[in-house]
Amino acid sequence: MPAVNATNSNSPVFLLTGIPGHDDFYLWISILFCFMYVVSIVGNAVIIFFIKTDPSLHEPMYIFLSMLAVTDLGLSLATIPTILGVFLFRSRDIGVDVCLAQLFFIHSLQCTESSVLLLMAFDRFIAICNPLRYAAILTLPRLPKMGLVFFLKGVAIVFPLPILLKRFQYCQANVLSHSYCLHQDVMKLACSDITINSIYGFFGKIFTMGLDLLLIFLSYVMIIHTVMGIVSPSESLRALNTCVSHLCAVLIFYTPEIGLSVIHRFGKGSSPMLSILLGYMSLLIPPLMNPIVYSVKSKHLRARIIRVIIK
């Protein structure tokens, strides 16, 4: 399909891109993506349902897990229309307003997920390093307020990005690098000065995900320091075992996200396929794997799900 030029227009039609050179496999890729979306949506919805309806799961760890599931569910719903549209129906056109709305939801939900992972690290830190004050610090009325504050923080930081992009003139071939809209991708298509967007996007990423990752790292440094002071090896392993699910979620979320950010900013000579694969991993793998990891590792949640299935 030929590229679309929108000369001196701030209301262009962007062209989404699937996986170049693999058009013959789009049907099979779409089946794979449909399967991943079904598992992600059903898995996260099941976790939200059980945590909401079972009073025994109304604990800080599970409340934070339900926040993570809500965020993953929103992230899946934000990317379904364009990704499946490209691979299943070969629909590549997307208007600027729809594109800006999608990138707003994607980036704000990713910032929220990063903050939720930080809250879960804080939960593990208090539970292991200061267990006597755990119930006093993480009270049930306080948890939704903490989640709301971090959600509003992500929205406030991401909100200027679509406004800044909307004022640009797009006079190049408006072909995006992915089958969804990202700030970095749309920004590069502008024929205006993008210095402000580039600086704001960089510091916004550092202030949200970068700061969250640093605090998560410091939390685990202190957790390991506390665990090393436990005399009993079995108690040490038991304490660390409560962190395995969260560590898996952190690695699953941050690894492709960091790689994609580095490629967008510094990898001018890198393979386009690497950027495409990391992009799909950053959006599809966390919502898919988080319900599976937590359902397997969380004894109480797993027992509740099995009990319902048996009934």
C-alpha cells in the first residue's frame, strides 16, 4: 500500500504498520494475537472478580493485584482495535484524533502499571522489613487512595503529549512503525520542531517509569538486606518466595519497555524488526503473563479459583 502524504496538514491520516515482509502470515499472526487477547482479558477479569467477591482476599497484596489487573485489562482494550485491524482486516488508516487518543491511553496506563508495581514492591518491603506495622500502614481505606494518586499522576504527565502533537504540521509520509500509536513514533513524523516534545517525553519517562524502577530496586536492596539477617534459612527462603511473583511482573514489564525506549532514542541503526517485536512484547506480554504468574504463585488465589472450577 502506498504511503500517504499529508503536506502541511495537522489532521493527517496515519498508516499503521504490521510486520513488514510477513504479509502472507498475517492470518496466523492474527489468530495468535486473538488467543493472547482472550487469555489476557479473561485472566485479568477472573482475578478482578475473585478479589472483589471473596472477603478473604481483601488484603493489600491482592488489592494491589486487582489494580494491576484493571490496568492490564485497559491496556489490552486500548490496543485491540488497531492491532487486530491491521493483521485481521488489513485496515491501516487511522485518523490523527484517534491516534492521539490511543497513545494517551497506552502511555497513561503504562505509567499507572509502573506505579502499581512500585506499590506492590512497597507492600513486600513493609511485610518483610517492618511486619509489625504492616496492618497500620497499609490499611484498606488507604489503598484505593494510593492507587488513585498514582493514576492521576500518570494521567497528568501524559496529558500534555497529545496536545503538543496536535499542534504539529505533518508533511512527511505518515507511516508509523507499529500497528498502534506511540508518542515517539508520531513525533518523528512531524516536520515542525520537536525539541520540546523530545525533552518533555524523556523527562516524563524518567520521572515516572525511571523513578519507579529505581525505588523498586532500592526496595529489594533493603528486602535482601533484611532477609540476609534472618538466621533460619527456611524463613529466609519463605520471605523471598513471597516476592517471586512481583519480580517476574517487574521483569516482564520493564525489560521490553526499556529496550524499546533505548531503540527509539538512540538506535538509529538498529533492526526495525527488533523494535517491532519489543513493542508487541511491551503491550501484549504483561497483560498475558501477570494473571498466569500470580495465579500459579499465589496459594490463596489459586485455591479459590480451583474451588470454583471444581464446583
